[in-house]
Amino acid sequence: MTKNNQIEVSGFETMADSMEFADNYNSWVLSKFLPYAGDTLLEIGTGQGNFKKYLQKNVKTYVSLDIDEKVIERAKLRDPNGHYEVADISDQSILALKNKYNFDSIICVNVLEHVPDHKAGLNNMINLLKPGGHLLLYVPSFMHLYNDLDKLAGHLRRYTKKDVENLIQDNPNCKIIVNEYFNPVGAFGWWINKFKKHKNINSKNVNNQVIFFDKFVVPFSKFFNPLFKQFWGQSLYCIIQKNK
């Protein structure tokens, strides 16, 4: 436990196994980011490899990064020919990657909420980009939705659009070009979980929720998303461009 009673988890402990196979949801998320991918992409938080199978074919160089060496070891077993890095995004040492790669984009999905010094992490990612490159950021939204599942997943916080704006307000080298909420129907489901007691992020109950959501709820949430994107959603997606 951390000093604020937040559970410390990393790697595979932060997610339900079924998220790897939530194809409707994963492809929906990535559809927002794909136009900005470019040729060389860095994925922050490799996890189960949910996104690599969708994105790798659309870029020339795909680099997978995680703070957990065990996650990277498993990723190497799945794809021995990939590019891999073990690093902490909030540590200045990560900037050494600029000597190895020229990143058109960095995708960071459901990672920043785990990082204690998230301001340093966000600014380091922006600094890693080449001029004109894009940070593709996806985080959980609204602290009033915070529940046992957030705690079990190791989430330190949830965000509003203003929170993200405040994190980069002192960085003169970038601008936000998209900042919208995402998945409005899922937000209601997450709110309902505030009234349930969960002891395991990878329980049968949680995995069944994910499977049901991916099959039956995603189509409805996609339909309503344009109506709610400015003020309500389970998550927030943000595209930040580094100055040219």
C-alpha cells in the first residue's frame, strides 16, 4: 500500500484478462487515434498487447514500453522481432530514447492515472515527440466515478478536460487539438459499480461485465457519444501536438 492507502499494482494486475479480447471497444478507441499514428509509434504501457495487434500494421516502427519488465518479457514471447523498452515515463532518463527513435506519435491508454508524478510523465512524453508529432492520450474521467475497481487497478485519480489542460499549461512546446469525453453509456455502468464491493479486478464478475459491455453496450455508446462528448463519458481522450 502507498501512504494514501492506494494499492500498488502494475503490469497484468491492473486489468481484467477479458480486455484483451474486447475487440469492439479496443477498435473504437483506436479509431480516434489512428489518423495521427504516423510512421514511428511508441506505446506507453504495453500491457496485454491489446492495441499492438490493431496498430502495428499501420506503422513502420512500433516500439513497446512498460515500467514492468515482466510485461516486456511476455511481449517479446509474442513478438520476438519487436522493439521494446523498459522505462518510467516520469523519469528524465526516458528522454534518452530520442537518441534511438524519432517518434511521430506516442499512444498512452489508461496509464497516466497510475503515475504518481503525472505532470512529469506527460511532459516527458511530449518532449520525446518529434516536432509536429502527436501524443494520443486516453485516461479515465471524473473523480466522482472513482470506485473499488479503480483502486484495485491502481488508479491514483480520474480526470476532467480541465485537469489535462492544467497539466500542460506551463509547457510552451505543445497544444491540445482534441479534448473530449468518451463512452457515455459505459460511464453509467462504472457509476453503478460504486455501489458494488469488488475484491479482484480479474474476477469472473468483472470479466463478464467486460464481455457484456463489449458485445452489447459499445454499439449504443458509439451512437450516443457525439451527443455527450463535451461533458460526459467514462473516459477522456486527448490529442496533443508538439509544436513544429
